[in-house]
Amino acid sequence: MAREKREKALGGVPHIHFCGAGGNVAAGKYNDGSKENRPVLAQRLEAGMERAWKSQKKISLRAEDVGWKVEPVVLPVRGAGREPGLLAKLTDPALTECERIAAAREVAFVRQMSTGHGIPVSCLWLGESRVVHMPGELFVEYQLAAQALRPDGFVAMAAYGNYGPGYIGTEAAYQQGGYETSEPASRTAPQVEKVLTDAIRRVMGDSAVQGK
């Protein structure tokens, strides 16, 4: 609703939504789910988008200012030896179709990680700005960690690039409980935090492959 209003206000300029690391940040903080409150939230988002548009600063870019860096990562899988049990679920007539599909999704992720086919973590360099692309329904702490690496620069993050892992919490969050880090909502182990934060540091580092 907010995007449609801003597009109309700007004569049809497309607005593309990139969901940041919001796995543990819920719109429920602003909206209780009722239809009456949806336009209220939309108005607040629209106002924020308008302020952001009006406060933007345009910077000229040269070819050498544009770069792209990719770091494939193998994420630690939650619960070793789960594949046989998951395969059994695929043909279990007592399970619903949704439950069998969920098991198939988990099998695909487990096999991808066990065979070393990494999931890409990438960063687009635009001058002093960085746009980091991440997998999974990521906790906001990852976005804050990326921003902390360049406190004087512009850092944005787009998560949900690969949904195989499901939710990805911080190491501490797996000990704290809650839906997001439960099985099967999250298919990664607590050690995932170090793997991803190290990858973020590398793709945001000192050099990148120059774009054209």
C-alpha cells in the first residue's frame, strides 16, 4: 500500500522492496493484524519513504567505483544424521502433504550443505556504499553487525536470498528459545553466526571485483 502511493506520487517511478534482516523484528509492533490498522501502518511507512526520498544525496559513480564480491558459505546444519528420518517422512501416509513438502525442503538443504555446495553471501559496492545480500530469514543483529563495520558509510542488507536455512538466529538466540530458532523453523546450528559474520566481513572488505 505504501509503495503504491509513493509510486503514484512520483509519477510511476517503480519502488522495489528489499526485505532486510528482519527475522526477529515483527510488524506486530506497529500493527495487530486488523484490516483497520493496515492503512495506519501503510501511512507511517509512506511518510518514512517520502522523508528518505527527499533527504537522498546523489553521488556520481565511475566504473571503478562499482564492484561485486561473492563468498560462498557452507552453513552448519542443525542435528547431525537427520536425513534418514526426513526421507522416511516423504512416503509416510500419516503425514499431510504440507508436512511431506517441509521434509523434502529440509532434505534438499541438508544435502546441499553436506556436499559442500555453498550458499552465496555477496556485496555490491557503489562507491562508499555497500549492499549486502544474505540467505535465510535473518535476525536483525546481522544487519547491525554489517552496519557497524562501516559506521561512517551507507550499508543496506537484503536477506531472504536463499530460504533453504529457514530462520537464522544468533548463537545466543538458539539457547533462549522461541519459535524462530525452533525445529523446523531454523535448519542451522548455533555456530552459523560466526560463519556468516566472517563472510560479511570478507565481502565488505578492502577490495572487490570491478563491475562494468
